[in-house]
Amino acid sequence: MLEKIKFEKFTAFEKLEVKFSPGINIFIGENGTGKTHILKAAYAACDIAKSKGGFADKINHVFYPSGKQIGRLIKRSSTSSKGFVEITRKLHEKSINLRLSLSNHTTKPENAKVSGSTKAWIETPIEAAYIPVKDMMANAPGFRSLYEEREIHFEEIYVDIIRKAFLPVLKGPTDKQRKQLLENLQDAMDGKVVAKNEEFFLRNKQGELEFTLLAEGFRKLGLLWLLIQNGTLLNGSAFFWDEPETNLNPKLMKAIVGILLELQRIGVQIFLTTHDYVILKEFDLQSQAGDQIIFHSLFRNQESGEIECTSTSNYGEIAPNAIDDTFGDLVTREIQKSMKGDEK
């Protein structure tokens, strides 16, 4: 389980520390406040056991700075500057950390410094999956081999999620909880996913429809179905989802939030970003006693201009809450327009 993340002069952050919920972490905030950067850094730490070059190399491939010059991840400054990102996790009732330190003059990942409990971290990896905003499932055929053989400008999260989707099913029967989650997803997308020759299809009573012809929102549901079905998302794993509402009809949010809550209840630690009022409200309405949800609100301090974060487990106490404020403003303007119409 990831406990917290700390930044200093790294990407958008001058200095920031965020403590995580062992259950669900929801990041909100205006564009440019670093929500995705938090998810990417935490995911990179989870996935270093599968990276040949370790933490520094994984960070570099996940963020993909220009020219792959890792020093560009240091917060922009006119002078020489140093910074770090540090992730802490709970392992066998003990907190261990992993820190990447570098300067804006560091060009290669091997020249950055990785410190902390690296050996223990790698020997006990965290199974993790990251669903990015852009859908890649329709582009899956041949993408893995292309990525390995050619220099193409894609962050590694895209090939990573395709690799996860192609994992075979776990041996043995599907446990009752996962079986119910799969059935709920099948109801939401009216079918189940099958893979043939690196191509995905949605199979239902009407036949098989290839993902290239499937609505992108349903492709995301299909991807979530695959990650649950093949055992990627199990007790102790971490799941990162950047803006799940993208290309999804709001009507589907009730089912999605219900599935995310159930994943948390079986021990999956979840991190997601959102700009959507409906998804926030669904978490507020569907959460039960015992659910562990923290809302993290990222914002720029008006005086310093630096990014800060407030965290709360109470939906009504999220502050600032640009999503709620914007929704409230729409309602107010609608009422004002209606009143003007009545005056005519």
C-alpha cells in the first residue's frame, strides 16, 4: 500500500506532500495543478520491478520529457536547481521509501540518484495498472512490437496498459467477488471482451464487434473488465485512472463508481483524477461506512502561485472545489435566466 508522496522542485511542484488513503484517492483541481503528475510518479514507483533501468528509468519513460532528458522534470528555473520525488509505502507493517534525486542538468536516468529501500521495494513489487485519458485499445494490434523496435513518442503508460490487457487469465476458478464485478461490467457494456490475434472484440448476443468500431466509452469499460478478469486488480494491487469520465456517458458513472468502490473493498488501492461533478457525487451517494475515500483538492496559492493541496474524507468539506462551484454557478445562471423570462 502506498502511504504518501512528496515532491520538491519536481515538475509543477515547488514543495508538496500528499498522504494517501489505503482505499480510494480522488484528485480534483483546475488544469495545470499536477493531478496527472502525482498519478504518474506513484505508478512509476509501483512498476519499477518490471523496468530494466529501475526507478529513474521508469520515471523518465512514464513522463517522457523532451529528448528523454530526465533533468527537464525539475521545476523550471533560470538557475541551477535540484529536486526530488519520494514515495512511501507500507510493507510488512513497516514504512519504506523510494527517492529519486536529480538536478536540471541531469541528462540521463543513470546519472540521477535513487535512494531508500530500493531492494525491499523491488523484491516485493506492487501489481499496478494505469488507464490514461487517451484510449489505446483500438490501437493494440502490433503496438507492443512497434514500441519495442522503434522510437515513437508515447509515454510508457500506453504500452504498459496494453501489456496488462493481454495478460492471460489466472489459473483456477474466479472468486465470487470478481465474478460479480465482471457481471456488473458486462451488464453496463452489454457483453464481454475477447482477444484474438492482438485484437479485441466485444462479444454479445448480436455477435462480435471489433474495438475499432466500438464507442470509446465502452472500450474503457472493456479494458476494466479485462484487468479484473485476468487478475491484475486483486487485493494489494494499485489502480490508477486518469479522468475516467472521458467519453463516458454520465449514465454509466453509477455503475463505474459502484465497481470502483467494490474494488476498494477487496483491497485494491485506487487513484483517480476527475473534472466531473457526476462522478464526485456518485462517490458521495454510494459510499458506505467502512469505505476509505479521500478527496484531494489541488490549487494554486493566490499569493505565491505555488500548487498546494487540501485533503478530506468528507465530500461536503472539499475546499476549494472548482467542480462544485462551477455546477452551482450554472444553476444560479439558469435561475436568473428563468426569472428574466418571467418578467417579459
